[in-house]
Amino acid sequence: MLLGLLSDTHILDVDEALSHELKDAFRDVDLILHAGDIYIPSVLDELEHIAPVLAAQGDDDGDLAHDHRVKDRHILHLDGKTIWLVHERAYYLSSPQSPWWRGKYNAELDTVKYERPDILVFGHEHRTIVQNVDGVLFINPGSPTFLHYVNGPGTVGILDIDSGNMEARIIHLNGSKLL
């Protein structure tokens, strides 16, 4: 299964669009995961022309709570792997040396007994991260429009899960014009 990953699009106006290069990068994906700070639902609508979309509620996504694609957290079971899609990593990992469950949801995890993820897709930091910590693959695809909090072309991610194996890569967008 091939997943397209993005976060922090920060698109404020329906007249703005996602770049052709982003759409080309996601051309063959089976599912798109957006890790929050979407701003307007037309971004998700535009992505759905490529593949089905799920999104995490970002800290700046006030109007999207009613959208069926958007939740605080999605927990997915795909090709033998458990994937969590959230907006902020800090809730789950305070440092690489800390156990993965420490953070904001500690009591919730104890109560609900969430299954430990194999993969955690997150955003919020506006920087790319592909890091394995205690057997959990942490992926932040950065931002296609606001990487390192600078307007302009940024990054997206691709996650390939095949027969239980997983490989993540980051794609740098070169600044093709917006549609």
C-alpha cells in the first residue's frame, strides 16, 4: 500500500491550490494522510481527486471539526501495521530516550488500551523527520507550502507498506507554479 503524507498546508483561501508537483508525487498513492493545519476543507477536497483522504485536526483547524475526514487521531490498520495519524508528536514522545507512551494521552492510553503504533505520522513542527524510536517509525512530512515556517515550496512524504515491510521517504518540491 502506498500512502501520501503531508501536513501544515496552511492554505487560507479557496483560490490557492496545491502544486502540480505535489499532485504528481501522489499520483499512484492509495490513501493520503494529512497531519493537520489544513485551514480550509477545499484542500482535502482537492486531495480527494487523487485518492481517499484522512486528516488529523490541527491546532489551527477550528472550522474542520464537522468534516468526516478530520479527527483528533486516526488509528489505522494497514497491511499488518498500526498507524496513528495525529497533529503533534510531543504528545507521544518528549525525547528519544522517553518511553513512547509518555505525554498528554498517558491516562487515556491506560484507560482505553490503545494499541502501540508501528508508525506515527504527525506534523506541527514544519520540518521533516523520519526516525525510528523504540520500534516506532515517526514521520513528519514537513510542509508543502511553509517548510521551516518559510513560504514557498517544501516537502511531502511517501510511505510504502508492503507485506509488513515499511519504507518512508521525503520528496522536496521544486516550486512548480500553483494551479
